[in-house]
Amino acid sequence: MQNKTRISVVSYLNARPFVFGMENQLLEDEFLIEKDIPSTCAHKLISNQTDIGLIPVAMISSLKESHLITSYGIVADGKVDSVVLVSNTPLSQIKKIVLDQESRTSVLLAKILAKELWGIHPEWINENKESAILQEEEFTAAVIIGDRALRYKSQFTYCYDLAECWKELTGLPSFLLLG
């Protein structure tokens, strides 16, 4: 195992085609593929715990050295349904936003959108507990991503797709790269 190239990839459904291709094309004795949450993929690459990582573009500046090794990636060019801000309160009344710690990029994206698109200045709450992310306290919203977003977003009155909002703000897609 010490001679294997370590690859950390996102464990979510949207990365499955990407992972499937790697699992079926790579030689098992040469590569070790680990499926992680996005923040763990980035952390492993930054801390040299993996050799290759599927990471958000926003994390590239955290690396001492980076190389784009393929032209493939995960791109959101509009609504994705799996990276959302949910609330039972309209945007203009939100006072607190609970942040999903599985994704550094979604946290950064929510902060940019709050300031630049929505014009709100909430208190930001870092939380790892699912119960806090799904709280229904008045004037509170939560950023949730991945499979949890798909599962829980319908339980809230308001759901804002962050990829769709980013496209609205910038006209640009958002994406992850293998590097």
C-alpha cells in the first residue's frame, strides 16, 4: 500500500460517474481510492495525506503546489438541488446561518451570496451536528449539501440553490477539479 498513489474523491452522488470511471480504469495495485466528504478531500490534499484530490477551485490557493491533471471535473451551470440554503424565514429576515462543515466552498459561497446578492449580514454559526443544521428556529437558515440537502430541503418553506444563485450573481458556473 505504501507505493500506491492515494486519491481522495467526493463520496456524494454527483461524483459517482467520475469515481466509477476511475475505479474501473485504474489498476488496483497502483491506486488507493478513498471516498470522503469535500472538506476532508481538501484537508487530505493540503496536509499531504493524499496524492490526488477532487477539490473545489477555491481550495487551490491553500496548496503549496498544484497541478491540474485532467480536463474533467464536476460543474454546476445553474440549479443542482444538492447545495442549498434552507429556512422557514424569508432571506430578508434571516439573522443566523448555520454552516455545513462538510464543504468549505459552500460556506464561502453562502457568505459571498449573503453579502453580494442577498444583501444580508447574518451571524455565522459553525456546526457539525445534524440536529443543529436542521433546526427550525425562527430567523435562522442553514447551508446543507450533498445527500442531506436532497433529503431534507423539502422540509423547509424556503430553499435557495447556491449554484443557481452563483450563476445569477456572476453568470459563471461553479466547479470542482481533480488536481
